[in-house]
Amino acid sequence: MARAHVMADAGDDVGQLSSTQQEALQQYIAVTNQDIKDAIPLLQRSQWNVQIAIAKFFDGEGPDPVAEAMAAQDIPRTAARHENLQESLIASSDRSYLGRRNQTDPAPRIVPQPPVTHRSPWLLGLLLAPFGWGWRAAGALFRTFCYVLSFLPAPLRPRAITTGLRTTTGRRMLMPRDTAARFKREFDEEYGPNELPFFEGGLAQAHDLAKKDLKFLLVFLMSPEHDDTSSFIRGTLLSPDVVEFVKNSSNNVILWGGNVLDSEAYQAATEYNCTKYPFTALVCLTPKEGSTRMGIVKRLVGPMPPATYLSELQGSMEKYGSDLEGVRAERTANEVARNLRTQQDSAYERSLAIDRERARERREAAAAAADAEKRALAKAEADARLDEMREQWKAWRVRQILPEPPAGDKNVVRVALKMPEESGAGRIVRRFPQDAPLEEVYAFVECYDLMQGDTVSTAARPAGYEHKYKFRIASTLPRVVYEPSTTDTMGDKIGRSGNLIVEPVGPESDAEEDDDDDDEDDEDEST
């Protein structure tokens, strides 16, 4: 009833103020968070000057007749030359204070440090060993005494005994993940099963995840030794509204809890300037104060109703949510731009690879064409050289052909040669000595065109040239192919006479011969 009466009186006082005074009142309350019933008298004593009232609120109210007189006169200060030293100092102090107040405290990254043990020298340890034994004996006796008293009923059991028993047993230091699991297990054992999504890791990992994913980190620190811990957890933290708010993924909240009896939570309490339990800190990225700076945007200390607790969290999250949304949008735009650049680079690399492959194929084709042209030119030169040496050999060989024996000579071999159609010679009959080699017939056929002329050549035999005949001579019935041998004589192979055919030998003929040979080999194998 008294509070309602006060609010009614404050509402009546505000209604009587002018618009300028109401605006000054709102500015003053936004900075100081003071009650309206206390703010209005202070503003009246400061002549409704917000800067002077704020300075009195934080620095203490004292006699300042000069400042109040200047505020009452309401002297316009549009230029720097109208200010005096006192006003400049007051304005600068107010601006610096407001800047410090609007800036959040940094949220350090807490990494638990293992305890450092210093081993004493051996001689000193030996001298202090009796004292250590006595200390351990006294500790064991005290723990036994506390254990016996712990069986007393709860109303009769001193709280100091319970806390002393709890603290003297000690807590073994674990890894951050194991410490979080132990906190969750003890929390469930003490307050029953619940749906609070405690982070299963260390505070440093939760800090990094909130910074990476642009989420709010809700750090809850509790001390079992404080009386308000149990009532706050059961009435506020485990209330359905708070649990649903923390569970909702759209709120982007990471909840991390710790017991100050653990080294990690104790270090966090020290870094977060925790002076009262239970303690809750809301941490998030503050892009306006630094692109990578994590700040403590809200501290909630001591017991409070669930509605107040939830409204404080929601207010702070709405205040900094727009900044995080801006950073998310910027990161999304950067990610899209980075993916686009990656795709463009990949497409460029593929196009470049295709161009390189085509250029390589063109180079290989050009090199192959140049090589083929070079080989063709070399072959043409070799063929021309071979034809030249062939003609030179024919000019030399025509002089070596044996003359035809006279008609009355009986030791001759009469040969009727059927020349190829392209030569135009038709059928030729010639006599050869019986002891003439078979190669002599081949040389006669090869040089027959030169023998028809009267020109006498003096060409010598080409050095290093081995002549190959492009025809063969065979008999018709039976078919016998006579090779150009220089050892076999015509009398032994042909006899006294023979009808021979001159057959051109080319690639097709060679292939036919190879096929005939293969067929003969197959017949032999089958036989």
C-alpha cells in the first residue's frame, strides 16, 4: 500500500512537470536509474540541469552556488569563447563518465591454470616433516569430528560444520569437460532432473563458440555456502519461463554453469568481479567497441524474481541483438562474396586449364606435323639419293653384262623372257653361257633399257650401295622362282632352255608371299 501511494505521488509530480522538465527527468533516469521520487527533488535543486544533477548523483551533492547560478541564468553557450573553466571541466567529466558507463566491461577468455607446486629442499622437508604429520593428524581429527556431527538432525546441525566438512574434503582438479560434467551431475543430484542446457565443456570453449557463432553466453556462478543459492535456483533459474527461454534455439543462448569451489569457476568469478552469489553474467560480442571484443553486457547479482531476471536478460539481449544481427549480415555477405570469388577462381582455373590443354594439343600437333614433314623430306631425300645411286649402279652394271654367245655355240642356255607389260618390251629371247650365274639374267633384265641405247657410260660402282631387284624371275610349268644368286649357274638351275616370266615385286606382292608362307606353315603344322 505504501509503495502504491508513493507511485501515485510520483505520477502526480510527473504530470505537473513541463515537457522540458519531463525530458530532463527521462535523461537523468536513463543514466542514473534512480527512483522518480528521489530524482525530481535533485533536479529541482540543480535547476533542472541534467549534467549538474548527474554530477551530484555520482560525486555527491555539495554547495555549488556558481554552477546553480549559471544554470538559473540559462546563459547561451553557442561559442567556445563564452565558456569558463568550470563549465568545461564539468562537461568533460560528464562526457568521460558517460562514455565509461556506456562501455561494457571486457569479458576475458578464462583458461584454468593447473596448480603450481614448489617442492621444498630435501633438508627443509626433513626438518618440517613432524609439523606436516601433526597438521595431517589434526585435519583427520577435525574431519572425523565433523563427520560425527553430520548425523545430527538438520535443525540441530551447525551450518559451519556442514560447510567445513564440505570444504575440507577438497575437490580434485579435473579437465574442463570433466569439471562441467561433474557440475551437471551435482546440480541434478541437488535440485533434481531439469532441462537446463548446460554447456558440456570449459568456459573458454563456450566463450569461443559464442564469439564464433555470434551468440549470447550466459555464465552462471554459484556457491553452495550462500543461503540464497538454493532458493534462487529452485525459484528463478529452474522456473519454466527461464528454462524455456534458455532452451529456445532462436534466442541464441549458451548456458555455462560453474561452482566456485572449482578452480575454473573461481577464476571466472575473479575475472568477472563477482562479489555476491548467485551471480549471472551475460556476455556477447560488442562490435561497436571492437570487432573481436567480448564484453559483459549485463550482471545479475543476488536473488530476484523470475520475471525480473528474464526481463533484464531480454532487455540486454534486445539492446545488443541488433549489433549482432549486423555482424551476422556482414559475415553472411562476406561468406557469399568469398564463395563467389572461389567459384570464379575455380571457373577461371578450369578455363585456364582447358586453354592450356588446347595450347598443348596445338603444340603437339604442330610438332607432330613438323616432325612428319621433316621425316617426309628426309625420306624424299633418301629416296632421291637411292634412285640416283640405283641409276649409277645400272650404268656401271650394264658394262659388266656378259656378251651373248654366238649362234653356233652349244654350251649355252636359251632363255625366253616375258617382260612386264609396263616395259613395252614384250617377249625377249637371249642366249647365256651355261656357267653364267643366275644373277646375270636379273642384271640383263634390269639394264635392258640401257642396252638398247648407244651411249656408253663411264660411271663407277657406287660405294656402300647394295642393289635390290624390284622383280623376280620364275618358270611357268612347273613354277620355280629363280633367285639372283651369284654362285648358282644358269645351266644347273635352268638347263639348256627355259621360258621365264619377269614378275614385278611390290608391297602387295610381298604381302602375298608372306601370306603364302604362312599358309604353308599352317599346312605343315596341321600335317
